[in-house]
Amino acid sequence: MTTTENFVLCAALATGDGGTSTLMNAASEPHVQEFCRFMAMLGAQIEGIGTSRLTVHGVAKLGGGEFRFAEDFHEAVTFMALGAITGGQVTVKNSAPEQFPLIDRTFAKFGVQVVHEGGWSYTQVDGPLRVKPPFTQNILQKIEAAPWPYLPVDLLPIFVALGVRAEGSAMFWNKVYEGAMGWTSELSKFGAHAFMADPHRIVTFGGKPLAPAEVESPYIIRVAIALLMLAASIPGKSTIKNAAPIRRAHPRFAENIRALGAQIEWVEGD
């Protein structure tokens, strides 16, 4: 995603040798599309926004303008998932529900219903979290993450946390990054049952009794949040070490969830 955005930045003002640049296998996530629309508003000539092929015709200069960005779907999903895993209901502003159909279906696999109305979104859970049986009864429920329009890989750790809490078993498949599921060994410190099938896939056996723990997160935003989600759902004091990456995406994360009733504090250096 960052590569695609950097390509657009460079190509927008590249006028030599015909002035046309093409990127194949471009990222097309909503925030990348939004960035491209922002650049187009400034005067960049971009073709293929929302597809895996971007063609940019370089211009001599860009202008100014005013642009309103939609709410970040990563943050919206994060807070809705926090509500679902703790048995609460967190309502978040969301002016782009058209980005959510696959995300909504993924929540539903754990018995969580997402409601969008009036520019806001929230989750509803009827009873404890449960893994919904798939249509084919002899296979595991599957949550696959891949380039858009699939479920974004950045959100997969959040659903792993739901899988650990939900009664039943589920398989999580990261189709982009090899070895990105290694952090799940930290789940066992809470008492969770998770099995790494290969460098791309893990299976959770949810609904087990969990206990507070001190765990260590890799330098990945949503992994730190996933571990915090589990900690927030377990009575008692837990510690998430190396949680600083959360602040890169959510500068006021602790303050926001504290306002929702969470008992949380940052310990500098962790």
C-alpha cells in the first residue's frame, strides 16, 4: 500500500520520456483509493483508481484544494471488535459503510452482527461469542486475509482475538505475509489454544478459560491491539509489552477506550 502511494507521489510530477508511468499489482485498499482521489483533486492525472493497474500521466505542477477524508475503516473495526469481545456496544462514526460487506460477514462468523445506520456503526452480540459452522460441515470455519477486496491482512489479528474468545474452532489464513502469525505463541500465556499449521495459517480452539498474563507484542499495530483485546476481556491485570506501535495509528487510543470504561494506562518504555 505504501509502495503504491509512493509511486503515485513520484509519478504525478514525472514528465520526462513521455510522462506516463504504470504500476502493475497496485494496492487498491480504500485508503489507497482515497489518496489517489486526493492527488487527482490536486491535479494529478491518474487512471485505474480502485484497480490493480495504475497509470499516471505526469504533470508540470500540482495545485491546492480542500479534501475531506472518510473515517479510517481500520479504526472503526478495531473499536467495534473491542465492544464485541468485552460484551459491550461501541458505536463509531462511519461514513463509508460500502467498504464493509466482507468485514461484516467476517464478524458474523463469530456471532457478531454489524449495524450501519445514520453514518454510524456498531456491533451486536446475542449471547456469548460462537464460531458459526460453515456451510460444509466437515471443514473448519475459515477467515482469509488477502489484498483488497478480501479482508485486509492488517485486520486479521483482531479476528484471531475474537476466535480465541469464541466457542468453537476456526482457521485463519494470511495469504500475503509468510511468518506473520508467529506472534500467536503469546496467546498461550493467556491460556488460549492456538495451533500454527504452517507459516501462513493458524487454527484457534476458542472458548477456553483464560487468565491474566504478561505478553510481548511484535512491532505490529493490530497485533498489539489483538493482545490488548484479549486482556480487556479477562478479569484481572494484564500487561502488553512493546505496545507503543498502537500510537502510530491511534495517538489517543488509551484515552478513547478509557472513556469507554476500560482500566488502562501506558507505562513508558513498554
